[in-house]
Amino acid sequence: MRSSCGDRRRGFTLIEVLVALAIISIALLASLRVAGGGTHSVGELRARLLAGWVAENILAEQRARGVWLPTGMQRGLARQGGIEFAWREEIIATPNVLFRRVDVRVFAAQEETHELAHLVGFAVHPPGGDK
């Protein structure tokens, strides 16, 4: 006759297996959430980089034209890296009449509340032009 203590096999009970699976699933969900957040951050950084290029292009175009900029605000759309951006350019008078401040703000095209880039430059009055 066998003893019931010696016949018992070593192993995990169903409850222990379920607890281990629950712990593993929680850890996997947390790692997926972190990976998803990293992906979102990369998309935001890419959009900010491209928006900065849009702002730089607008300022470079103003300098290349070499015209005296009237004060006021202009809006437009620009495409960079396959993404559509909305931009707003504000020309502001400065205490020195030979300079104008140029504020360029770039937004995601869908929502102008989320500013992706802001660049400030100055336009110099061209020699021989009207003030």
C-alpha cells in the first residue's frame, strides 16, 4: 500500500497558474502602453521639426524678396514632409523705423490651437526704399 504523501506529484495549482498569467498580462500591457507613448512622442517630434522648417522657409522667403514688409498679419498653408501645416505671420513695427519684427507661428493644419513652432526674425529696410 502506498502512502498518499509520496504519491503526490509536485506542480503548480490552477490558482498559481492564473495568478502568474495575470501578472504577466499586466506587465505586457504596461510595456505596450510605454511603447505606444514612445511612438506618439516620435510623431510629435517629427511634426515639430518639420514645422520649424516651415517657419524657417517663410522667413527665408521674406529675406529673399528684399521688400519692405507692411505691418499686419498673413496666414497660409504649407506642405513639408508630406504633412500640411497652417502658418500665421505677424509683422510688427519696432522702435527703430528701419526694422520690422516678424513672428511666424506654425500649427497642425487641423487645429490652430496646437502651436508646433514659433520663430522670430527681423526684416531690415532695404537701402533706397520708402520708410
